[in-house]
Amino acid sequence: MKARNLEQKFSIKKVEDLILLCKSKRYRFRERLCQKDIYFHSKNGRLKIRINDRQESELILYFRADSRKARESTYFRLPLKYGMNKLREMLESSNGIIGEIEKERTVFFYNNIRINIDKVKGLGCFIEFEAHLNQNKSNLDRSLRYVEELKRELGIKNSQAIINSYIDLFMKKRKESSLKRRSDTEI
């Protein structure tokens, strides 16, 4: 099923501080879980299998422009009740794996905004605001206002905005590390 949302992501210092702040603001706590995203090469968009610690998995294909501003994302989600390992093997064989992202995610809700507070292995801490957009986007303006309210209430500054997805940040870090190792061995 094709769906759309509005999202914006920010780098933060500590997950624990924001979780306490969300609780003090009485945002609706949803869940805390561990997720693993396996990204595959894709001609169009970003393609991944997401597995959580409850052994639930889904295939996700999404399209989103890289921007510091709140931006629209179009995505498809397919729950994988059976055959996840076979599908992973097929996608790895045909497309190749880009990388894997592991994170601890704590989820709150404020009105129609999903607040994802993430501790991403090897990358750091982040907060992401997501609002599901209905088909005619009539809730776009309201969702943008709520995101701005949340940023003010949680002390999030636009200068903390992250342009890329976690896999892009992971790949950039891996490339920088590889270049540093290469320059260290040349000395």
C-alpha cells in the first residue's frame, strides 16, 4: 500500500534527556524497541527490510528528497510474516546489501505526530518527527505547525537538522574511515 508522510530528523546529544522531557510533557508513550534495517541497492528510492526485537519484519521502499526542512516521503510497506530470510537472500543476491543499521527506538505521539527518539549504533542519537499525510494532504499545514511546536517545546534547533537517512550517514562515515586508514598507512 502506498502512503505518504511528512518527516524531519535532528541530531541530539542524549536520548535519555529527550525521553524524560517527552514524559514530562505528557506526550503519549507508544513503545520502546530495537530495530535492524538492512538496506539494499535500489535503482529508485531506498529499499530495506526492517526487523524488530519482537521478530516482526517488513519490506519498505521509500522515496524522499534530502533536505534539512520537513519534507514529504512516499513509501510502500509490506509485512513479512513468512519467508523474510528467503527474501533477504534473494534481494542480497540480486541487488546487494549497502549496509545494516541497528537502533534503539522510543516512540511517543503528539497529536498526529510520531516522535521517534533513536540511539543508532555507530552514529549517535537522533529525534525524528513523522506525520502521516492523508491522500489529499489536507493535514499538511496542521502537521507542519505541530512539528514547529514540538521543536520549540523540546528545544530542537533547525541547525541540528539532518539531511540524509541513517544509511547515508553510515556510508559517509565508513568512507571517511576508509580514507583515514588509507592516509595513515601512506605516512
